[in-house]
Amino acid sequence: MRNFTLRNFLFGFFIIPVSLFGQQKAESVLYMEAIGNEFEAVSKNMMSYTSAAAHGKGARKVEKKRQELLAQIKEAERNVRKMKPFQGDATYRDTVVAYFNMSHTVLSEDFGKIIDLEDVAEQSYDGMEAYLLAKELANEKLDNAYEKVSRQQKAFATTHNIRLLENTSKLNQKLATSSKVIKYYNEVYLIFFKSFKDEIYLMEALEKGDINAKEQTKNALANSATAGLQKLGPTPPFQGDASLKVACQQMLNFYKQEATVSAPLLIDFDLKKENFEKIKKAFDAKRSNERTKADIDLYNNAAKEYNDAVNKVNAVSTELNKKRSLALDNWNKTVDQFLHRHIPKY
């Protein structure tokens, strides 16, 4: 099962200044371009990190990329900090420094806490939801900090009569695309994960033999699968690609059928088993010369019903395991293909 949740760090569109007037304005343009070059260097490392994580690189490779990104952010912060205030005004420079500093803090400290959450995220739906929410909150910090950079950039440009053009470079397009892909994937993944955990709870209840727990977990799985299908229904394909949505629907349909058709058969078998064991215990408690024809008929009928139920439940379990394995394999394969297809390589 794939859980990929890295999202837009430094995915803002940094605006490249363009001016066609005077020497003084040229100096202000060069000042802005120097800052833009630092953003460009960080963005390249960010894309490298995102690509490594999305395209199935090993944990060591991904961690190495993260450390390289952290080092690049720190270097960018130092380089901008060394720049002199432009004509005595350090507001723009200091805002950029603060942004790089927060980026480093979020990617190291906040993500350190997030990694701790990741260790327990798959233990429950609430844990996974908290994990993804922590990711979103970390990104919101950077979004807010970047808004300050953007405002100061525009103010600087206005003050020095610089015309700004939106940066539509291939790198920025790749970063923006990666952000959208991962956000879409996380939304679908959380829908899948709810029923995935509910099925685990159902299997545990069936294993323990607790009738109440079986009914509760069966109903919970049926409800979450049904709700998931309803929530997933209006979700559009991603840029015309419905593969992830369809794979999730297939999983949810499997879980719904399991809860409404297969699980009741498994629960009914346990009742038949319990009934047979009671009859057998009473039958065995009597001596052979004490057993009436009614006792023997009752035992034989119960034994036949139980043996028939064993054969039926074994067939149901075998079919269920086969369908589950195929559905999960298809889900995991689809996730890998979806991320590989839509997250640009770098």
C-alpha cells in the first residue's frame, strides 16, 4: 500500500523582473534577479526530491535528496542575508530570508514531527487523517510566508518601476503539476484508507469470535464503503485520467460486497458451529444406550448442516481472499502507475 504525501514546498511561481529603462532600474532588476536565482536553485532541489519520492526511489535516496534540499535552502538563506539593503531598504531582503528560514524549519522540524506521526498513521483512520492534516498545516505555513514574499516583491517592483512577468518555466510547471497530483492522490487515498482499516477490524472480530464485534465491524465496513463510493462519485478524473478513481471504486465495491454478502455468511457459520458444538456436547454426554432416535437424528442433522457449512465457508473464504488480493494488487499497481505517469521526472 502506497502512502505518498509530500506536497508543495516552494511550489510558488517566483516572478522574474523585466525592465527596459535606465541604469538605476537595471540595478534594481539585478537585485531581484539575484534573489530569483536563489529560488531557482531551491526549486531544482525540491523537484529532485519530489521526483525521487514519487518514482519509487529507495528510502536512502529520498533522504539524501531531502538533506540536499535542506542544505540548498540554508545556502539560499545565507546568500540573500549577505545582500545589502537596496537603497537602504531591507524589507524585501529580510522577508525572503524569513521565508527561507521558515522553509528550512518546516522541512526539518515540522517534518520531523510528521515523520513521527507517520509511524502510527496506518494504525487508524484518525491517525492517518491527523498525519495528512499535519502535512497540510505545514504547507499552509509556507503558503502564508510566501504570500508575504510576493507582496514585498510587488511593492519593491512598484517602488522601482519594474515590470514583472509571471515565471512559466518548465521547472515551475513541473513543481505546480506535482503539487496537484499529490493533493489529488491524498484525497482519494484517504477515502480508500477508511474502508481498508474497517476491513482489518472486521477480520480481527471474525478471528476472535465476538458476535457483537462481528456485527459492529461488518456494519462499519458497509457504511464506510458506501459513504466512500458516494464521496468518490463526483470526484473528477485527474486531467482525463480516471485510473486512480476507478481502482478506488473497485476496492470499495469489494469491501461493500464483503460486508453485505460474504461477512454475513461467515458470521452465520460461526452460529452454526456454536449450535453444533452444543448439540455434540449434549450427545456425547449421554451413554450410547441412553441415546434416543431423536437424539441421533438431531445430532446427524446438525453434523450434516455443519459439514455443509464448513465446505461453503471455505469456498467463500477462498474466493474472498482471491478477490481481495487481486483488488489490492490492482490498487497498488494503479497508484504506482498514476504517480509515475503524472509526477514529472527530474
